[in-house]
Amino acid sequence: FSEFPEGVLFRMQMQAPYLRVCTSLKKIIDLLGLIAAKGQYNIFYDIYTDCVPSLLHYKAVQQERGSEEAINYFSEWLNATLKFCLTYAVLVGNIHRAAKLYSLALHAQLFDADETTELKLQLSSIDASASTTLDEEEKNYNAEEKISFLDLSNDEQKNYFRDTARNMGMDPDDSDNELGRIVARGRQNYDPTDILTDCEHLFVEYRPGGMVANALRMHSAGGMHMLLCVKHKHVHGTGNLLSELYDSSSQGPFQGFKQQHCGNCSDCAPRAPDWKWSLAWQWKERPKHEVFLSKLNHW
């Protein structure tokens, strides 16, 4: 597919949003540079703290798409500016804002151990209470790290992605937020229990893609997801909702997977009524179908 004109056009369309974001980012960096040059640090601080969740979101995406030179430049710029705003927040007594910035830096793994130690010493020399606040943020972060994500319930996992997306400016509950709508759709596709309980031969192949999926590392965000019957090798794909792909009363070629393939199937084998899909099950089950799935790599 990638060698055909359609593949070239598809890649161009996929790249277009990234290029628009890069252009907007350059404008932000230039604007902040002008503000800093004029010594208007309070304005710099206010603008930066509003933008930083999106900047960290971009950093995650850039690791996949950017050149080495661009990645290094942006990482150094982001590192320096976030340190500055952390220091400014402590100087003006906004410890709550400093704590939020520090939490974002921890989750983005922005500073190494030496940088973190040096930064905490610097901030503590300005305000002794800063050390206690930052230590609390580290404890919360370390506690999160010790919890295996796979041990969380499906609802807890979905809530984690919702909260993380909100912190990055992608609120799934805001219908006017374009990236938030992608997160919302990913949350709807997150758990296919209602589909897979109908038959043990059904499997969902998640193939996430795009900026939201890259930033959140969310298996059901963006991209193209496929519903397949591993016994009869039926495959349908969608970039929309899996529930509509599976069960749709539309006529002709737009009928749902269930209507086209499952209605008269003599091999239907429903799963146990109490069966539940989980991310751990998905990771364990997928290798069983690797040979067949590899044939779909050019979809």
C-alpha cells in the first residue's frame, strides 16, 4: 500500500497536522523569546504555564517524527524554560503552581537525577517550604510508578487516560476540543467486552496512530482498529467506533460485522457470561494470532 499513490497521499495527510503544530510551536517559541528579551517575565510565566501541557504533549510526539537536531534543540529549550518557570513560581510564592509544574516534569521525565537534585537545592534556597512540596510530588509519582498498570481495573485505566489527557489540554469531555474527541473515541473503544463475549473466535487488533496515541501511549486512540474472526479469517477495519463496526443494521456493504458473518455461523462459541476483556488478556492473546495478523500489516 505504501508504494502506491494512495499510500503517498495518505502519508501526506497524516503529516499535515504535525506540520501545522510545528509551525504553531515556532510562533510560540519566538513570542516567548521576544517577551523574555523585554524582561516581561510575569507575562512569559503566565503564557508558558498555560502552554506547558501541550508542549510536553508535543515532545512525546516529536520523539517519533522529529529529526535528532530538532529533538535535541526542543528538549534543551523545554528543560531550560520549565526550570525558569519553576523558579519564578517559587519566587512569587505560587507553590501550588510550582508543584503542578514539577509533577508534569516528573511524568515527562524531563530532568535527570543530578538536575533534579540541583533544582531542588536552588528552589529550597529561595523558599524552604518548596523542598517539602516537591518531595510530596515525588512521593506521589513514585507511588504511581510502583502500581502495575495491568493490575488496575479497566475503569481505572480509562480514568488514568482521561486525567492525563486533560492535563495535556485534550479534555475528552469537551466536544469542541478536536484532540479531546479523539481521546473520547479511544475511551469508547478501550474495552471490547460487549463484542468479544459473543464468540471466542472474535478478536480486536488495535493499531493506534497519530499524535494523541503517541502522547498517551493509549492502545485504542486514533489509527485503524480491526475486528476479526480468527477461525474464518474475516476482517473489518475502522477508524471510528468498534461498536458500530460490529453491530450495524445498515444495508449492503455497510452492514455490521455481526450481520455479515455471525448470524448464520455454525461455529459461534459464546464466552462465559462473566468473562471480561482486559489489557493483560489482550497482550497474552495477541501472539497466538501473530501469523495471521502479520498478513494485515499493509492495511
